[in-house]
Amino acid sequence: MNRKIQMTKKFIRLALFECLKEKDINKITISSLCEKADINRSTFYKYYGSQYDVIKEMEQEVIQLINEQLNDQPKETSFIQLLQFLKSNKETIKIFFECNVDNEFPKQVLALDSINNQLEQVSQNDPYIKNYILFGSLATIQQWIDAGCIESCEEIANIINSIVDKLVR
């Protein structure tokens, strides 16, 4: 992708984030987004079909970045590393959770190896418990991010691990 396209997409993303501070994604018009990004509507439509497409592309890039960063991590520390990444990018992650365009971002976070490594002790024969733990972990992480990540990554990991331990006993 050439530099001009990268810059245009960057302006669109920044404009979308600014708009999201003021209103819900459903209330953001392409016109207002283009005005804030200082681009024409035709330029916007050259790269995206809607404001949702912008969010989806950003979510995919974040998931890819998480995977790249956690790839070389030992599985014992990958969950903490994931939490550290989410904390470092909490404003962006919070927007992804709030927009919840098609539920794909939370599902992709749940599919990460660092989350699934936490569930090795859960029987493969009990998908209900596994899903309960997955979505409970996600809700805990989302609440932590919404509250501003006050607790340390280690504290949140310990909370989630203790809940998992109690459920699988």
C-alpha cells in the first residue's frame, strides 16, 4: 500500500475515533466522518463501504498484531502478555468492545491461544463449561478495560485463574 493511501486511511481512522467520542457508531454519518477527516466522500468509498468496515479492518489489524506479539511467548506468560497488550491499547480496545460491530472482535480475542491455554484443564467433553469460562473471562477483561485497567495484569490473570480453578475442580 502506498504512502498516500496509508495516510488517507489514517485520517479516516482518527476521524472515526474522534466521532466515536461524541456519539455511537450507528449515529455517525459518512458525511460527518469525511468532514472530520477532511476528505471527499468518494475518497472514503474508494477504501471503505461504511464506518463499520473501518472498525472491522482495524480490529483485524489489532488481532494480527496480538498474534504476532504473542507468537514467540511461552504459553505460561502469554496470557499476561495479552493483558498487557490490551492495557497498553485500552482506548482502542474499549472502542472495539463498545462498537461490537458483528461480535467478531470478542470472538477473535477468545480464539487466541493465550486465552485457550488457560483452558487446558477443562475437559474437551464439556463445551458448556468451556464456553462459560471463555465468555466469563472476556466479560472480566472487558469490565477491567472499562474501569480503566486499575488492577495490574497479574491481578486480573489471578482472578480469572482462580475462577477457572474453582469451576474445574
